[in-house]
Amino acid sequence: MLIDKQIKYEFNYYFLGDITKSTILFLHGFMGNCEEFDDVISLLLASNSFSFLTIDLPGHGKTKVLGNDDCYTMELTAQGIICLLDELKIWKCFLVGYSMGGRLALYLTIHFPQRFSKVILESASPGLLTAVERLARIKSDNQIARKLNRLDITVNREGFAAFLATWYNQPIFGNIKYHPHYHHLIANRMQNNPSELAKSLYFMGTGNQPSLWEKIQTNTQPLLLLVGKYDYKFVDINTRMLNACKYCNLNIISGAGHNIHFEQPDIFAERVVNFLSH
């Protein structure tokens, strides 16, 4: 794939560790930021085996989009990440993506396989298979995006907080609202700009992304699929992914819904080390 080198982003990122050690690139989910995996990274530091790169994706955190709205799409975001890796002289790395970041990680794996030696997809999917499914999802995502666009956080923090409470009531998140650190999760999400989140949803939501179901069948990169036991929707999706790709392994994690790394960071870190070290 040809890369457009014209600068379109000012990525906010941080790099931690020894550059001579294998780097793990972490991609957060919708409404996350570069702090998403801090607890897991703290645990992984004990292995003394990796360095770590985390970034704010377009529409999130402090990353600035310098181009037009196309820069929020999966295709251009992927190209932007490859350009960032080039700037940092990271020619090959491990890749971990959660939810939206997992969908992006799968796109990167398929289109730039030479850059990623092993990939972990947490609560991710290859998108939607049919045009009918994609149109229905686009309609649903656009409704959510319009709600976000009406939430000016400078005058309506309570409205954004209420939106987040409703978001985490979705069945895929299981019992996350009863987690003792749930308020930290909400505080992290509140750092985002709702109108920027809306752009991310408009242009890189599940309905708008390219379907990767056919391409995953020809993937030859080692993939580890992680999904929470209480996330029944994604257990089904990831089981179908396992059947579609012979280079996939699937782990179903007890005591977690959609956000495994938040609910079960110790288990998540253990699975990361085991997969990437062998």
C-alpha cells in the first residue's frame, strides 16, 4: 500500500523503556486515550523485556488532526500511524489493540504485515460482513455522534457524564460499573472532547470501516484474540474469527466483559507476556 507522507496529524504519544528492546504499540478503544493501558504497562515493566508506545488516536486525547475529516477514517489513520513509526525508527513491533483500536490493529496487520510480528486483539472485530449490516450500524452510530455533538463539555459536563453512564450500561461491558476503580475510568473518558469523539464515530465507526472478514482468511500473522466471558456478543464474533483464520488463537477471560485490561489487568498482562515471548 502506498503511503501519503504529507503530514496530517500531530500525534500525542509517549514512549517508555529501552528502545533496543522489542516495542509494543498499544491502540486504545473509543473514548480512551494514551493512558488506557497504564496499569497493564506497569505490570509488564516487571518482565524487563519490552518498550512501550501508546498514542492518542484521532478524535481522542491531545492528538491534533491537521487535514480534513477524511483523516478520521481507518485508512488514513493507519497510514498516519505507519508514518509515526517511521519517524520513531520503529521498523517492526508488537501490536495490541482494544475494541476500536483492535479493529484498527487488525487493519494494520492485514495491510502492513511486515511491520508487526505478533498482534493481540482485545474485544475486536473485522467489522461487518454485509452492506445491510453496515448501513444499520452507520445509522445507529450517527445517532450517537449527534448526541455527542450536542455535548459542549465546557458548559455541560453533567451531560457528558450522563452519556458515559448510559454507554457503560451496555450489556457488552458486563459488571464494569461495579468495579472499584470505575470512577477513574469515567474521569479518563471525561478528558476527551465530545465533538471530536463524534468525528471518530462518524468516520471510523464499525459501519464505516472496511469489512475485513474476507481478508482475515488470508492473514498469516500470529493473532491472539482476547474476549471477556461476559461479553457474549464478542465471544460469538471472536469464535467466528477463530474459525476464519488458522493463525488465530482465542482466549476467553473469566471475570471480565468488554474491557478486559481494565477489569483483569494481571491476567491481561500475563497473556501478553506469554504470547509475545514464545
